[in-house]
Amino acid sequence: MYCIKCGVELRDSEKVCPLCKTLVFHPEMPLPDGEKPYPEYVAPVKRFNRFGTLFVLSFVFLIPALITLLIDLKINSAVVWSGYVIGGLVVGYVAAVLPFWFKHPNPVIFIPCTGAAAMLFLLYICLATHGRWFLPLAFPISGIATLLITAVTALLKYLKRGKLYVIGGASIALGGFSILIEMFICITFKARFVFWSVYPFAACLLVGLLLITIAVCKPLRRTLDKRFFI
Ligand SMILES: [Zn+2]
């Protein structure tokens, strides 16, 4: 008889290995009623502390914000450039840390939150630099981008089937979005419409149509499944 863990030779009377204290397993010896021939499995205790990590991460964002604010106030006696740093940190915090304070973060809620934070940050930059580009350019573009990403995320999350249609449709919408971006840029800066957006639109349209064709045509999908294991 040998120890199952360390391999040391054991006497038949031994119940526990004298060297490594592992329970001795005798496959041929009768066991008392109810006793299992192997030790109970004890699940390892999770040592990851979510809230502790989130507190540390919050300080990682808070400390540079405070330091930049203090330096700015010391040099300029006003918020001159630290506002941009703090705004960027706030947007980063809303995007990367805030959702994890919740037990089951829902991207359909947190993507619009991040979009709103980014829009407010852009508004701040626009006002601080006396720009006129927020309403005609930054607001519609960031608003449409947020809506698009939220809609695609929601559809992918809640639809059981038809994900290829969603991704194909999203690709076409992205192409259309590039035309809108060029339009908003032309309106804001009174530039000439040079149709650069036609190229990304055409590429996105092709990818979208290809995905939808694959989704529609079942034999084609099966062949691709077999070939690429998707
Ligand atoms: Zn042993």
C-alpha cells in the first residue's frame, strides 16, 4: 500500500499518511457505512474582493484628477487646462469602472451613460474654447454613435437568433453614418462635400450585404460553419 499523494509505503493499519497527512485510500478494504473512499471536495475560497479592487481603481482616477486641479489652481489661480484632464478621467471612469460597482452590469444601460458623459465632456471643451462645433457636429455624431452602439448591443444581447442579420445591418448603418459625418463636417466648417465618405460607405455596405447573404442562404452558412467552425 502506498500513499496516493506522496507515494510513501504505508502499513495496512495506517488511516492517514504519516508523511503528508493525506487520507489513506484502501480500495480493497471495507469502509464503514456512509464513508466515502475519497476525501470530500472542498471548493477553493474566492479571494477576489470586488469592492476593494473598485475602491483602489477609483483612487487611481481620483488622485491624478486632484493633482492636476491643484497644480492648475496654483499656477493659474483658475481652472484652465485641468478641466480637460478631469473630464477625460470622468469619461474613462464612467466607461471602465462605474459599471462594475453593480453586480450584473448591463451594457444596454452603461453604453448610453458613457455616451452621455462623453457628450458632456465635448460640450465642456467646446464652451471652454469658445467653439461653435458642439451643436452642429459633436452632438449629432456622438448621439448617433451612442444610439447605434446601444441598439446593436441590445439586439445582440436579447435576440436569441439572427445575430448575423444584426451585425450585417450594423455594418450598413455604420457606412451610412460615415456619410452623415461628412455632412455634419461640411455644415459646421462650411467645407465642400468631396464624397470621401462614399468609400467607407461602399466597404461597409459590401460587408453588410455579404453577412446578410450568408444569413439568408442556409446551405452557404452550413458550408462556412463546417469550414471555419463558426
Ligand atoms: Zn503521503
